[in-house]
Amino acid sequence: MRRHLKLLACAMLATALAGARAQTPPELSLTRLDCGSSAPAGDVSRFSDTFAFNGLRMQIVFSCYLIRHGQEYMLWDTGHALTAPNVAPKVSLVEQLAQLQLKPEQVKFIGISHYHPDHIGQAGSFPQAQLLIGKGDWDNITSAKPVATNPAFVAHWIDGGGKVETVPLDKDVFGDGTVVMLATPGHTPGHHSLLVRLAQSGVVLLSGDLAHLRENYDSFGVPNFNTHRAETLASLDRFKKIAATLNATVILQHDARDVGKLPAFPASAK
Ligand SMILES: [Zn+2]
């Protein structure tokens, strides 16, 4: 009897282990991609609506990100178009993915932080991907008079050629909590940031343009071209609380000083 119980216990343990193996989380990685040529340090006055930066000159960088989730891939932002004057990327997203042995068709999702042209410029290179974009931003980009954007960059989706999911609040992209679009409106009506939970590196928060520069992030500074000041402050409050709670690495996507927080391309954080 006792021997039977032992065998039964062994069998149950084996089943449990097999179950645990089946639930092993998919491998995640995060790679920084260059998405525009950094101009030399320029006047950043427009990034403060309280005249805090008058006379200050700083370098702005342009970045996009590749998230691997098992065998599925997501791009976060698609950067400047190759036709952008002065700031066009030297190497396209498609060419950068090729260096990682990836084809454009392998990108399942394009997550967009917001509708400004430096974040949607190369979306058209991934026509098979599902577009994930804040509802407030989609409403502007598809309106009769879109403001501060170029709908041509996402015409494929506007015209019904590709799948779009408009995101009103947060969006758990893969359904397991590892990659979550966070509603952080204010820079634009549907602005989102991205939370990525990595196994070794911990939680990484990609800002979108919630803050462009560390000076604004630290001081609750608001650019003079944001669509909603109060929403920006509330979003900064939420984002900073999440960063503190989860002990996250915060990456301000336009801040040159944050580039080194991720391994240099083609390496990735895991
Ligand atoms: Zn931007």
C-alpha cells in the first residue's frame, strides 16, 4: 500500500513538473534600434511651457525598440521616415531587423506611442503587422483635419489594408503581463508608454514622449506643444509611481543620456 502511494506521489510530481515546463514563460528580449539621425545639440526651449529651458541646448536622439516574445515580435514606435529632412535614419528599420536575421513579415505588432511623425515614419514597411495605437491618437489621425501628424505614414491601415486595434486604456499585448501599453495621455490625446518585464534585467519602462528629457521627467516639466497639460502631469505621476513600485529602469526615448541603459545594437536586454 505504502509503495503504491509512493508511486502515485512520484507520478503526480512528474505531471506537475511537466505542467510547469509547459508554462515556462516565452523568452523575452528588448533591443534598441536607431530611428533617426541625432542632430547636434539644439535649442530645447519648446520642451518647457514655463520657460525653464530658455537658452539651453541639448542633443535629441530618436529610438525605436524591438520586443521578442517567444517566436513573436513587436516594434515599439517606427521612427522617422527615410525621407525626413536632416534627421532621417541612416539605416532603415527593415535593414536593422535584417541584421538580426528577421524579416518584416515576422513583426506581428507595431505599437505606437503617439502620432507624431518621428514615431510613425516607417510603419508602412510592416504592412502585415497589426497596428496598436491609442484611441485618442487614432481619432486625430483619421479626422478630416489631422493635427501634428502625417496620416500618409499609416495610410495602409486607415484605408483598411491592415488590422488596427485602437487602445483606449492599457493594453496587455501578449496577454501574460510581460508587455503592457500604459495609457499616459497628455503629450497627445492617446499617448502610451510601454512596460516590458524582462527575466534578467527586470522591468523596463519606455517613455514614449511622456518626457523627452530627464530635466522634465524629474521636475514635472511640460513641453509647450502638448495637447493637455493636466493630463501630462497626471500621466507623469502615474508613470513615476509605477517606476518606483516595480523598481523599473526608465528609458526616455529622446534622451541621449539614456541610450546606454540598454546594450548597444545588435545586442539586446533579456
Ligand atoms: Zn518624439
